[in-house]
Amino acid sequence: MLYFIRKCLDFALKMLGFPAQHRFMCFRPHILPVILGLCLGITIHMMFAPFLEENCDMGGYNDKGVVNSKQSVVNNKLEKAAENENDDFEARIIKPLANISTNIDRSASRPKVARPRYISTELGIRDKLFVAVLSNANSIDKLGVAVDKTVTSHVTKTIFFTSEKPKLIPNGMPMVAFDDRQAEMLPVNVLRYIKQHYAESYDFYLFMTDRTYLRAEKFMKLVEHVSVKEDVYMGVPGMDRTICPLEGGVLISQSVMSAVLGQLDWCTTHIHPDNPSVTLGRCIHQTSQRLCAQKAGEQTLQYFHLEDFDSDTDLDRLKLDSEFNMSLVFYPMPDDISHYKLHRYFCYVDLNETRAEIEALERDIVDLSENSPGGKDSLSWPLGVNQPYKPVNRYSVIQWTYFTETHLYLNNELSNIQEISGVDRQDIADTKNMAKLHLDKKYHSRFHIKHILNGYRRFDPTRGMEYVLDLLLADRQHQNTETVKRVHLVRPFGKVELVPMPYVTESMMVNIILPLNVNDVDLFDDFIASYARACLQNPEDVRLIVAFLYPSMGPGEVRSRDQFARAKALISDHNTRYDTKGKLSWKALQNVVSDINIVDELIGEFQTEVLILLTTVNMEISVDLTSTFFNRVRMNTIKGKQVFFPMGFWQYKPNLIYNKKPYPSSVEVGQRLGIFSTKSVDHAGFYISDYKNARKTITHDTARSGDIFSMFVSYKNLHVFRAVEPNLKLKWMNLMCDPRVDTEKYQQCVTSNTEGLASQHHLALLIYEQRHEVISQSGKPSRSGDSYPRVRAAPVPIVQQEMEDGPHPGELRVHQANLGPAHDTDPIAEGMIVMGNKNRA
């Protein structure tokens, strides 16, 4: 039998193509039993497999018990798998239950669902931290001010609470003073105030006294890493585990605060007569059943108790204490001077930590760049700042502005040379000073800067301001030998901050004030006709008051005729035709100089809470643009917060920019068709209440010589918002400059007239055409070497101004510094410097 099996296996292996020597190895005594075992196991498994399956699939049989085809079995299995996979996503038809009516009464009244205004309210998103500082009338002006200056800017909300009104209230400090004069009731009164105003507004609440120094920025980071779902009662552990002392700060979560506010009556009846910490601690423990803990989640509150702290002697010793440097809360502070000195020390500590983090990140960037495409050569300077802007074509190249220490060259398209003044002077001085600090640090104060030979600057929208300086230096170590070095500086963008503004609507009426001079009466016909089409024939919520500005008259002088008679007749006719109901009126004014005088004369025509728009007679009014412009005035003018000064598009003189008549009836916006009047402040949007508050800060003489824009800028309690407004189109007109105003304002008017005449392109074409006419009329050939003969130009009036230093622009002399260094070698390129951002008032 064994011989027969061996022959069969030999024949099977031979048929499979195994060589004879390999077949002989299979029949060795220690291999043959293995092969036989495998064959026997496979055979037995095939015989008993159908009887051992747990799930019996009858998909292969039909209703009569007959076996279906193989394809039908496969289809049944695929259908069942698909049904099981998509069972949760299939739509199901649910039959209505019996004896239940499904008819809906559509005429029945249903309550309206009132949704909140902000999505954060609907989603239950709260602000992070509310800080309640418990103070008293005697320390609020010193210790309270110190806490306000060091804490308020880093947390979400801070309010100071006292049991009586102090004699001196610090300016700008948010404070609530209770009238009961009971210091022991102060913690409970604070809880009542929070219940009325901020019960559901914040995730965490911090209670502290004005004798606590808090590293607010790091404490805010600690709070941000604590889960809002936890029941937090965290502070400095005291003698009693149920109480956290107020001087060390008490932090509770929204859930604990809700429990406390729900049982506030119990807290009112259990007040400690001497210790506010006991009153607050008992209240929190009784209502929330929580114990005072130093840890919340994975965060631990580090604190340091100051005993007889003297900032002059103890601070040098405590600097070496690691526990002191890692703490976030310090108490009790003896006075406000110690508070400020401690804050100054930790500002230096935080600054050094930030610099160390920046250096570590720069090293990481350099190390990781080796594995990036291009290696270290792919890095851009400065590290961590965006790469310079790459122009798409020659039209998008950012130009550099050349400057010296005294003048700017080709600063814009309308000026060739401009004396440095104001913020430009300060900006260049800061740049020069930063370059000096860099050179002193690198060369150990070896060089002395004489002056700037050449300077270049540009604004890169992707990274910030860039500067290139060629500095003429004197080498102190080599007998003040002159040398030139080039320094590249970058002032990168700072952190972008959103300015919070209140919610405003577009439902406010716009009261338009139109000052009209005698010389502009001819333009009033087009203005009132377009105003009637856009505002009177359409439901636009506006009101127009025309201020007729009569020229001043001498004593005994009688006006022969009324220059505004036609304008008054037009207003009367439109009132009759459209039934304006008092929304179109006029008022005669005399001997007014500035726009402040005009508003002062008309202020009695308005109520306190009205929106004013000051405009000019050359404003183009149309149905499509005016409504959008008025809505933008409503949105950008915010009562008590912001005034709006739009910059409109000033049209160039039509006969200089168009080749043939008829000229377009509307103002076309284009690069060579006009200019946005950045220097004009004739259009203004403000509220009467804000105007009255700002008007109190200036004198009568200042009101006659100044303007509304300067008044609001000097007021400083309002945000002055200026923006380009493409829907404010201004037709060209010749401005009549009043010589009674101050010199600066008069010069600005003359400059606006000059710049608003035409572009340099059109003026150059005009000069070119005039030269051709001179040649054709004279009939004389031009001289050799000159394409066209020189013609004597008409004198241009120039308003003289006093110069601070240096020659008059008309007598400008060329200096060696303006032409670059008189050296054979090029400037030596120095290391590139990153300039810090400074907040300017």
C-alpha cells in the first residue's frame, strides 16, 4: 500500500514538472510523513467543511428547494452586503399611527423664534476671563491704578469695586462704587453685580485685591489651558482648605459661579465682619461643595508670599530664587512703587524669554532648511519674515524712494523734491539710530556716523518697510579715516489687531450741509437737479440744508442785489413740486470763515442725536452711487467712537483731458482722468453730540482759522477714519482760496488747485502742442542741437514759506552728499538689521 502511494505521488510530482532528484528528496523517511499528513488534513477539511459553518446561507436555493444557478447566488450575496452597508443611510417610510390626525392648521398663529444677534450667543461661546479687583477709597488712586496699568490690557475684562465712592476717581478706570459703606458686604455686593450684568458672559472669574501683583499675561495663558467643563475653585491654599485668601487671587469657573449665584441669599446671611476672604470662601464652599485647590486640570498656580518686601533691597536677592521667577501671583504688595518695580523686573524677564524663543526658532529654521529644496540658500532674510514681494511684470515693480538727511526725491508722482519733516524726519532718524546701534555692537563703537550719503526706502506689502543706507563713517582707530558702509534694515509688520466697534445700522437719517459761495452759484443748478432725481424722487432718508455764504460788508455798505436769489427760487420750487416736508431748506450766513463757523451757525437747526454730512457743490449725485455712499457714511460714522472723512475722486479739468466735445456728463474714474483728493477734508460725517464735545476743546480764534478735521484730530477721544471712497465723485471746479485763513491752509488750497488741474501726462502734451504752435507761427527753423526752440513760460505764482534750515528750494545747491560718496570703492555691505515696531501717538 505504501509502495502504491509512493508511486502515485511520484507520478503527480513528475506531471507538475519536478526533477527526478527533487522528487527523490520528497520520499525520504523524515519528509514523507509530513507530506502525507498535509494531504490527509486537507482531505478531511474538505469533507467536513459544509457541516461546520456557523451561518447557513440559503441564498443558493429557491422557494421549491431547488438549487439556483451560481450567478444568482453571487447576486444575492452582493445585494445583502449592500443592504447591510447602507442600512443607516436609506430613507424609510414610516406609516402614520392609527387614530392620530395628521392635518396641520396652517392658519393658526405660531410664536416667532427670536434668534440672537450674534452667532457666539447662540452657540454659547463666552469670553475667557473676568477680573474683579476689590479695593477701597483710600488705595484706589495708587494701588488701584498700579493694578489697572499692569493687568487690564492682558485680560478680557477688569472692574474695580469699592464700598464707598472715592474722592478722586482715576481717569479711564472702570469702577463700581457701592453706597452702603459696609466693607464687610463688598464680596457679596460684587457677586450681586456680576449676577445682574455678567452672570453668563465669561468662562472664568478672578477675584483679587489691589495688594496683589499678577503676571497677567502668563496667568491668562494658564487660564486658556484649563478646560471650561471643570469645576474650578483655585487659589493660594490657606489655613483652612475651604478658603482661598483674596490677596492671593481666587479663580472660579462658570459652573461654580452659577452655583454661587443660585444660593446668594445664604451668602448674604453668613458674612464675616472682619475678613472678606472668609465671606467669599464660605460662600463658594457652601454652594459648590468645592475645596480650595492650587491645581486645576493639569495647570498649577505658582505663588510667592512677600514678607516685609522692600523692592530696593529684596529684589536683587529674590532674582536668584527660581521659585520667585516662576511664580504668577505675589502678595501682599506694600505700595504702588514696589508694584511698578516688580512689574518692570518681570517685563525684562519676559523680554529675555521672548528673545531666547526667537533665537531658538531661528536656529530651528536654519537646521530644517538643510532638508528643504535648495538647502540653506533657499532661506530669505530676515528669518521668520515673509519673502520680499515678487513683481508679476514691470508695472508691478515697487519703486524705491531716494532720500538724504534733508530731502525726499520723487516721493510721489506730483513732487520732485520735498523737504523732510514730521513723521518722515522721525522715521529716518529712527532708522539712522538703529544702524548706529548695530555698528557699535558689531565693531565695539569703532565708527562714528557723520551723515547719510544715500538712502533708499520702500513699502513692501508682504513684509513691511525696507531701508538701504549708505553711511559715511569716521574710523576712530585710524585717525578718523572716512569709510562708507551700506546697511539694509527692515521694519516688519507687527501683530494685526482688530479695532472693536459697536454695531451700527443703516436706518439713520443723513442731514446734509451744503456751504455755497457766491462764486459757486452757477454749479448749484446741476446739483439741485441731480439731488431731486436721486433723493426727492426716490425714498432716500436724507435732509438738505443749503448755507448761503454772503461776503462780509463794510460799515454803511448796502448790498445792491441778492446773489443767491436764483438758488433760493430753485429750492422753493422743489419744495412745492415734491412736497419735501421740511427736508429741503436754506439759511443765509455772513462773515463766516471756516467750516466750524458754518456748523456753529446751523447747530440750532438739528437735534442732539443726528448724523451730519458736510459736502460740496461739485459732488456728483446719481441714483446708483448716492445711496451706496450714504449707507457707507451711516456705517462708518459711529456715535461716541468714530468720525468719517471720505476721500473722493476729483475730476481733472475736462478740456485738458478730453480731445473733443461733448465731454462725458458724469465723472469717469481713471488714472489719467482724476485723482483721489487725499489732502481735502471738505467732506465729513459726524454726530452733533460728538461735534459739541470736540468744539468745547478749541477757542474762538482757533475755530476761525482751523477746520473740523483738525478739531477732531486734536480731540483724541474719537477715532478719525479716512478712506478712499470711489462712489464720491467730484466734478472739477476752481477753488477760491480764502486769504483770511492761516498760511498753511491757504497753501493747501493753492496746492489742491494745482494738483487737480490735470495729470503730468496731459500737461506735457499741452506744452508739446503749444511748442508746435509757436514754431508754426514764427516760421523760423530751430537751432541745431535743439528739437524745439525755447519759449518764455508765463510766471507761476509761488506762495513763499519760511524754511527751517538750509537753502530755499528755489536756491537749492548740489552737495557732495546728494551725489553719493566720492570714493573709488563701493560701499561695504553690512549685516542686515530687523527694526522693531514702535507705537506712535
